[in-house]
Amino acid sequence: MSNYLSFIRDKMMTEKDRKIPQIVILGLEGSGKSTVLNRLLFGTIAEGQPEQSTCFVNVKYGTTILSVIEAGEETARESPYFQDILGEIDGVVFVIDSQSNRHIEASFEYVFTLFDKIPQKTSILFLANKIDKPDAVPFPDLLQDPAFQIIMDDINRSVSIYPISAKTGETFYTAFDWIISRMTGRTPLREDVTPKRVIILQEGGVPAFDYTFDASSIEEHDSTLLGGLISALNIMATTIFESESVMDVVKLGAMKMIIRKVSGWSIVLFVGRDDSESKAQSLAEEILQAFIEERNRDPTKEMPKQVKYEILSKIPEIAIALDQEPIKDD
Ligand SMILES: Nc1nc2c(ncn2[C@@H]2O[C@H](COP(=O)(O)OP(=O)(O)OP(=O)(O)O)[C@@H](O)[C@H]2O)c(=O)[nH]1
Ligand SMILES: [Mg+2]
């Protein structure tokens, strides 16, 4: 193991010259580090998790290449090579297992054993993982945890926390967008997504929201394809949207279709064929969150175009696409 770590350390130093951002994923055994890494690598989770508790890979995230190191508990605590790595790293992702208070307490204890070894300039992302578990500790309770309050009070650090599920992918890309924009010092991929149409479906596939951004930008044959596809989706909805391992990016004509699922709702976002997938996925999640908020506030089924417009304008990147569109009623 120590040979492998000295190899990682040397490799990191080379990558540093090439200015590749470097992230280390830390967390207790079983917190979900490998599941996070698999989702970063493949956009989904692998069946059998890797046996290696420490590994090093390059990952393509949108247009950014990252070096990612998953470090098991023992490595992170004990290896002197790892201490060198930690001292040079651009970003740290701590995976917190939020399935019970006991797990959270143990996670923060672990965080404190490593916190002082992380340089001040390094961005730190906390992932409150496993929020899909029915008895997971609610996120607002976790935020009240005194241990976390201490961390947030350190104003010299760039720190954030997101509730996620590495298993279902919920809020995953929003969280990684945050740390990657911090590390690279730019908003990632903002101009790389052109939303074309967005459809939100209820459980069972009933459409609850449908918005076409710029109808003239959708080619006629794509429009026909789209129509056929949406009817097909409706028919297959129960199979597609009930499944955990749904194929969530589909290319179609000049477009790409992104599917995300959050608490019973499914969103289908159509963007340009070569647009950034991870950015489109995080946008789809943000639209869905904004929609769910509005729906909880006002559960009426009919949503006038004006309300849809207001929901979409809450998301800065989407608002840009909306500005060219005059508001008219359906
Ligand atoms: N329900 C649920 N299970 C998860 C989630 N993330 C990970 N798991 C499960 O938790 C278990 C441990 O996940 P791993 O990704 O192997 O954890 P790890 O942190 O890499 O563990 P070590 O490498 O042994 O330190 C696996 O059974 C995962 O399927 C999640 O978001 N939700
Ligand atoms: Mg692992």
C-alpha cells in the first residue's frame, strides 16, 4: 500500500505542473466514497463496489479534467505519504453518512482528526450522503449539529454542505458544481447548456409541467421525434421512472435528453446535443426543486404559463434562455 501511495504522491506532483485540479474524497468506512467516485466516473453506480479502499483516477467532469483520490480511513490517518498529498490538495470532499445520528457523530469526529491538516486555501465540500434512506437524519437537523457549526464558523475557509444521495444521484451535480467552480475559480460550463424543452412528470408519467424555450431552435424532424418519444415515455413511464438504474442521458437528433428523478417526480430536460451533461443534470435538478417548492406552496394542478416562467426564472442560467422569449398565454 505504501508503494501505491508514494506513486500517487509523485503522480500528483506531475499533474500539478499540468494544472489539473485535484480532489481527495474522505469519509469513514462505508460512508459512500466509492459510490460517489463511481457516479463521477460513469454517471451511475457500479454493481459490485471496488475492493480497493484507496485509489487514484482521472475523471472528466463536463469540460474539466480532475484527479480524484479516494482515501480509506486507515490511509488518511496513518500514511505519511498521504499527509504530503493532503498538504497540496485543491479540494476535499468529506462524505458524511447521514443514515443515523450515531453515524453523523462518528463522521464529524473523523473530520476533526483531519481538519487541521488541510490547508486554508483548500475548498471543502461536505456531502450529507444517503438522504434516500427513509430514516436518514433530516438535513436541517444535521446543519444544527454543534460540530458542523464549529466548521462553518471558520470564516477563513471555503466550505459548503449539500444533502445528497450517491445512490440515486439526487443533488449530486449541484454539490460537485460548487466545489469545482471554487477550485477552478470560474463558474463551470455555464455557457455550455442551451435548454430547449423541459417536461416534468408525476409518478405514473402524467405530465405536470411542459415548457418549450425557443420553438424555432428545435428542428422539425426533432420535433416529430420528440413528440413520438414523449408518447412513448408516457406509455413506458412506470417501467422507466420507477427504476433506480434508469439510463439518464439519451442523444436524439440535435438534442440530448437528461432524465432526473426526485421524490416521486421525474424531469426530462432537452438540451443541445453537445452540451455539458453534468451541467444539464444540475440544471434539471434545480428546475425540479423550484417546481416542487411551487407545487408545495400551491398544489393546484393547472400551472399557467406565467407561473412556469416565474419558476424557471429562479435559475440564473435558465433565465438567460428565457429572456428571448416573450410571455404569452398557452
Ligand atoms: N441507500 C444508500 N446507500 C448508499 C449510498 N451511498 C452508498 N451507499 C451504500 O453504502 C455502502 C458503502 O458504500 P461505499 O461506496 O462502498 O463506501 P466507502 O466509503 O467507499 O467504503 P470503504 O471504501 O470501505 O471505506 C454500499 O452498500 C453502498 O451501496 C446512498 O446514497 N444511499
Ligand atoms: Mg470505497
